[in-house]
Amino acid sequence: VEQVVATPDRTRLRAGQTPQGFATETLLSAHRLGADRAGDEALAASDDAGLVEAAGGSVVVVPGDPMSLKVTTPL
């Protein structure tokens, strides 16, 4: 059992949805750079947006749809 040590300010939190969309060359370039940096845990990315950010690209938020469930979400 772990103790809660703090509650984040929820006005600053957002829910993320997939899929993420990028121009093909932006994404390919970010993946190439990510592969080159794979051994550096400080530069590790957990998704495409993280790879694009680490490569110096811009990531923006767009409105989603609560009905757009992730395929792995149990019903």
C-alpha cells in the first residue's frame, strides 16, 4: 500500500487520447533520432508525441471525443 503524498492541481491536467497525428517526415525523423538516443534514459519517450518533442518538434492539443475509446479499454 502506498500513501498519497500530494494531489495535483487538476486545472492544469488534461486527458490524452490516441491516435496522435503527425506529418510523415516529422514522425519518421523523430523515430530515427529516437533510435539513436535509445540508450539514454533521460531522453526516452513513451509515445510518438514524446519522440517529436525530444526531436524539437511542436506538439499541440486538439479537442477529442469522450466516445473515442482506446481499443484496449475494457467496456
